[in-house]
Amino acid sequence: MKTSELEKYINKRVQLTLINDKRLYVGTLFIDPYTQHCIRKYYKIVNEDNYVTYAFRPSHVKKIKEIKSNG
């Protein structure tokens, strides 16, 4: 996935699957603050308990979709 496609989901709650990984990651998508000014940015998923569940590069993303809140 391209970085520009992933940027649309920043600070939104998403459901994410990665290449070569069968797990499903759910949480809010953020740019990793340590790489935000680098050419090769990393992104992270933060779950409801404020734990980073996974950090990844855009090229690792197979599928992403936004989760709409019912409230």
C-alpha cells in the first residue's frame, strides 16, 4: 500500500491486515513520532488500552478499512 493511501486513515479507528500475517489488528492508526520527519515513516496501531499493538511500514499493509463508530 502506498503512503498516500495510508495517510487518509491517520487518527482514525481502523481494522488492518498485513502481508504474511494472519492476525487482524484493530485500533487507532498513528504515525510513529520517532520517524515522522524521516523519508521512511513507520506507523503504529494503538488499541483501547493505549498499548502499541504493532508498528509497520506502508508496504507491509495488505488491507485496511475504517471502523465507523455507532455513536
